[in-house]
Amino acid sequence: MAQIKSGQVVTVGGASESASLELGTDTLVGLYCPSPIDAQSLGIQASEDNLAFVGIRDGDASLVVPAAAGSYVAIDPTKMLGARHVRLTHLDAAEAAVNETGDRTFTLMFRSFE
């Protein structure tokens, strides 16, 4: 049975992107949003080398999840397969970058799939 693992990333106040988290061969399945949060949604970016990050696409659109303050947001793991490093981008209603007014800590949940 696959074990659920967790790790934390922080978006510092005044920034619109979180630090990254290395998942290795594990797959992101959800995240806990802090309360408060200024963003209305979160983009998820992936990287193979932890240097160059790219947006994850879901068909013709970028993969965006709600920034639901104080809640758990489930993520379809089939969209996340192969994302070795991930980070969050904070977005407003028009999906433009928005800076957080304070530090925000997110707990990311991930697991292996065999």
C-alpha cells in the first residue's frame, strides 16, 4: 500500500511564488491552504532540475486550483505524473500574479503510484 507523504513550502510576504518541493518519483495529490491567503487561485509549476519551472497544462489551459483559505484542495494525480519538483504561483481572479501580504505556509501531500 502506498504511503501518503507531506512536505511544506512557504511563499514569503511580498512574493507571488512559493519555494519548491522535490517530489522525486512521487506524485502530488493535494495541498492544505493556509488561512489567511490573498490569492484567489494557485497555479502549479513543475521542473525537472529545480531551476527552470514551467506551468502544467490541462488540455488548452493552465492547471489552476482554488486557493481555499483554511481547507484541503484535492489535485487530480494524473495531471501531476512526472512533476519532479513543484512550486505554487499565487493568482488573482484574472489569473495574474498576486503578491501575498504575509508569509504563507502550504502543506503538500504526495504519494507513489505503482
